[in-house]
Amino acid sequence: MKKTIALAIAAALLGIGSLANQGFISSAQAASTTSDFWLKKNDAGWVAAAAQGKTVVSGKSDTHGGVTLKVSEILYDGLRMNVVIEREGDKKFLKYGQKGAIDKLSFAVDNKDLGFLPTMMTDNIAFVTLANAKKTILPDEFELTVQAKVGQVNEPFIIKVPVRNNLGKVTDLKPGTTKKQDKFTYQIKALRSAGATTILDVESEGPAPADAKVLKQNSATKMYYDIQDDKGKLLLQQERSIENKGPKASYSEQIIYLSGVSSSQFVTIRPFTYTKQKNGKLLADNKGEWIKTYYKSLEAKIPLKN
């Protein structure tokens, strides 16, 4: 069983480009958007696009029984798609079955069902994420169909939105870099980056190296990986899971970060662990932030450009 620590949730964006003639308006043109809410989630990919006026609001909606649902914003960059669905009017959170509550959501691309997609509900907003670390998830251009079941409304809500990846091509590197310290080994299988997303594909074996000064009678968690760009800035990871039990013998992970790295000449992979105390809590500083132990000998510099 895991405690999932949601460090950040991606916000929605998509370059406006030729979509302006297909029912899209820019966030600057929209009378009301969810921008301020999602900005608080610190999604660097979204923040950068918003600063350039590239956040797109679809304006597509459907109304039944006095309830209106709107697809407010969409991000698609070839590696992840985020959809923000907003109930207009009443901003309060509604429980399942209450009138106006978004009880169920389903999605299709060019009429092909996408199946279950992780959804976060807050107040009057549903936020949906689709990401795939190993391949481009969808074509560069498609029609997204959002279907919703709303509490105490018999008719289904159906909203169709044209989507295009206007954030550039996905870069796909396969470094194969391997690093080892003590009994711990990891290999960087792939590093993929798009306009607003970076995904690290990494495999590891063995326990994290022991640091006697930090651990004492405590224990190290599994290994985690920060990505640092060539300006020294760390990319924010979408979420990070803390395991209740001790680390497993091996891991195969695809880790999503909420920023692209196309402007960097290189990135540095910086493995680290947290320290679990005997009481099960993670060691924290005086600000309550969990303390990271980095392993300099395990760091790997990955060039992005020739």
C-alpha cells in the first residue's frame, strides 16, 4: 500500500495557432477561466505557455436540466493530455448524486473509447490526466469527445472539442547510461521531452547506498530522481509515491515531470533518497520539508543537443 503525495497537478494548455478558427479562443479573450486556480499548482509547462498567451480555452459546453458543463482548457503536447471540465454557476463541491455533481466521465478520441482516465475533483472543476511514457499517446490532431453523467439530470452531457499538438515535436533520447554505487545500480533507458512535459524511463536494482551520517538508526527510502536543467533549475515531478514498506529489490519506472527541456543544452539526473525514521515518519527540516540525500557519484549528465 502506498501513500501518494500529489506534489503537483498539471494544468491545461495548448498553442492557439490554427485552432482559432475551430471554436477556440485564447485565455486572454475568455471572460472567465480556471487559470488562476491551475497556476497555483506550479505546473511550469503551463505557466510558460500562459506567459506567452498560448493557453487555449475551448468554450465548448453542453446544458441540460439547468446545468452547464464546459470544457475549459486542454493541454496536449504528444506526451500528456490534460482536460479541465468546469460546471458553470455554483462553485461549491457537490457530493455524488447531488444535482449538478459530475458523477461519471468518459472520453473518446476520434470515436475510440479511451477507457478510464485519472480524475481529480475540486469544487466545480474536474481535472483529467492522460499520459504515456513509452510512446506518443495520440495523433497530432484529433477530435476529443467528453461525455458526462451529472447527478439528477437524465440526459448525458456530450462535448466535442478539436485538439491539435501545437507545442512541437517529441524528442526521444535513449542514453543507456548506467551508474553504480555499492549494491545499487540504475540505468536511464529513455528521456523523452515535449513542449510541457519530460518523462524519465529508468530501471534500478539493489538497495540505496547507506549514508551513516544521515541514517544512524533510520533507513533509506527507495531511490528517487530529480532532473536539473542547464541553469540549475529542478523540474517539478507530477507526483511522488512514498511506500509504507521497505524498498523493493528492483524498479522499472516512467516518471513524469511538468516541464519541457527543449531550451537546455543538457540535463543532470540527480538520484536521491529520503530518510525514514524508526517511527515511520520521514526526516524533515525545521520548515517541515522532507530532507533529501543526494548521491553525487550517481549523477548523470545527459546532453540534449549536438
